[in-house]
Amino acid sequence: MESPRKNEGEPSSSFCFSSQVRAEFLKKQYGLVGRHSAVQICGWTKKMLRGKGTCYKNKFYGIETHTCAQMSPSAAWCSQNCIFCWRPMEWMEFPSSGILEVDSPEFIIEKTVEQRRRLFSGLGGAADSNVPMFRDAFNRFPAHWAISLSGEPTIYPKLPELIGLLKKNPAVKSVFLVSNGQEPEMLLKLKKEKALPTQLYISVDAADKETYFAVNVPVYPDGWERLNRTLEILAGLPCRRVLRFTVIAGINDKEEMLPLYGKLFEKSGADFIEVKAYMHLGYSRKRLGRENMPAHKSVKELSLKLLEFLPGFEFEDEDAASRIVLLRNRKGKYANIIKSVEG
């Protein structure tokens, strides 16, 4: 498998789309926001508008799929080069710690809404489109914000202000943040500034250091230690916490790894664990084969075996279309369905 690492060597000091990256994003129908942010209309949003299914987050957590703003404040910057990522990590960069100028949270939110509306505008014309739902999605301020589109959002230095503004907006019902766990200090900052998201995702795709470096290809030489530090911090964060385990058949799903996953997952104190199949889509097809995409049956079997090493967890739900299983912490204080922006 090929795993190109553009990020070897010195990190970039620029936090602005290059002309090449800008052109690539536009070709992929991203809405670009300022110098380093982006938004895109999710495929599940399009399907829901046409009555062809909905995102598993609607089933698991009650998210209104058609009101989702899937975005990132650092769309082309990441501290990992995960081989399963269907985003174009081949031309992503890693900014230095000396980022001096970034767009303001206010600007990013305002322009994200504008770009989302622009991208949304043509979806209501399909013959099978749900017109009332389209109008609702088009005219409303997005009720759900998924800070997960591309890149690593915790690199953006004003993330606490961004999430804080969203949570103060009465139109916003939930904010999800997806992170690779490489910036544990940012998570502590979010806690300190009372700006934790409604639901925080941490990706854990390896049970040991060797597999971690092979699968996640980190920029930081101490990437494994950073991830473990994040899992330790996670236990003390007062928000909904989810671990995302992307299963790559034949690579990170070996049965002897399950006890190690069990230890990692248990120590995090997570409320939920999502065990999800790697999907053979986008740029990941350059690095992995179709045989690396497990069937839903395999994902469920692995999840049930994993529960043998997770005495604190139980099977909660599944979604075959997305090839995903949800495990729930028996002692967790949160119900599946989200009632408010605070969880």
C-alpha cells in the first residue's frame, strides 16, 4: 500500500490555501471560506432531501441531517496522514506552531452559512426533492455543526471561540467535533474556556504503537504518546465523548489486538464507541484495496468480540447502510438522543 507523506521535513508557516489546493477543493465542490476553512454538503444530506435514507447520526443521536453544516476551520492542514482517509491528504500540509494570522470565528461562521446556502441552492430542483424540507434547510441557520469535514480542526488556534459562539446561538442544537487526538492541550483549553462541543469524537484506529504509525502516519514523532495523553484527558471532560474506531480489514482488526483495544477504550471513560468500516472511497483508493473494506456483518462480529474486553460497555445500535455499530458505556450519564446543545 502507498502512503505518501507530504509532511516530511519542515512544517509550513502559512495557514492559507495555496492556489493548487484551492483549485482542487473547488473541483470537489467544497465551499471555501476565507483563507483556511471550508464547508461541503454531505451525501447523506442530499439523500435525505430525496427520501433515500439518512445519516446514522440521525438514528443514533437524533441529529436533523438536513440542517447539518459539515465544515472545518483548517480544511487543508492535518497532523496525520491516515491511510484510510478519503480526503486528499496527499496535498495537505502541517502548519508550524507560529501561526500568526487566522480568520476570526465570527467570519468563519458567517461565511460558512453563506457558502452552505450557495451549495444548497440547486438541491431543491430534483423531481423527487422534499420541497418543504429543502426550504427549511435552506432558510434556517444550521442546527447541527459537524466540525469534521477535512483536516484537523484542533490545529485552528481560535477553536474555543468558534465553538463558544455556536453554542451561544439559540438556533444551534448540537456541535460535534472530530479530532485525531494529536493536540491534547487544545482539549484542555476547550475545557478551561467552557467551550467543549456537544459531542467530542476521538479517532482511535490502532491498538499499539507500531500499528498506529502504519495506519495513521503521524507528523509528530511522539504521536502515539499524544493520542494516549488525549485518552487520559478524555476521562475528565464534561461533555459527550465518543471513540471512533475505523476498521480496516486485514490491517487493524486482528483478533489478538482486541484486548489492547479494550484497555485503550476503557481508560478513556468514553460514553460511546463507534466501530465503523473503512469505506473504499475517494483518495483512500490510492492506498488501500476494496478487500480492506469490511462488510457490516464483519464489523458487527468484531464489535461483539470486542465487548468481551469491554466489561463496562454494551451493544446499543447499528446501521447496516453505514456499516457501523454503536457501543454504549453502561455507566454513561448521556442518553443516545441529544436534547440540547449541552448534550
